[in-house]
Amino acid sequence: RPKAEREKAARTLAPAASSSKPGPGQSYLQLAATSKREADIMIDVLRQKGFKAMAAEIPGRRGTFRVLVGPVTDSTANRTRADLQNGGFPGNAAIRRTF
């Protein structure tokens, strides 16, 4: 397959892989609440920079997705915030959420 065709196929598959459900009882840093399209773009960039990221639809707000990084623990949350900030993301403004 030509390179352009392979890249298109990879982009087509990537958005489905970015949506998930956070692990029950686990904590994540929420960077944004946005549309699926915007969440997928942000997650792609986060993953390229080495972060474990996912989109999770907000219950009761159909079409709005949380951009989550993690899971994080009490001991890793602040380091992850700093790493996000250093990577050009709003780590200091990230909201910690436990599901």
C-alpha cells in the first residue's frame, strides 16, 4: 500500500482507539472537555509526546468528551502536571478526577 493510504488508514482507526472508560476508582488529570474531534486531536498530540491519554464522554452531555491523562496516583499527579506543563499543555490547570 502507498504511504499516504497507510497513513489515512491509521488516522481512520486512531479516533476509535482514543475513546475509553476510565478505570473505576482510578484518578486522571482532565485537560479539557470538548468535542470528539477536538479531543481526538489533543489525544493524538499527547500520545506523540509520550502521555497515556484517552477521551471519555461525559455522562449526560452527549457529544462532549473529557480529555484525560493517567491514571495518576497521589505520588505521580504533581509530576504528571509538571510534565504536561513542560510539554506545552495546561498541566497546572488540569482537574484531577476520580472515577
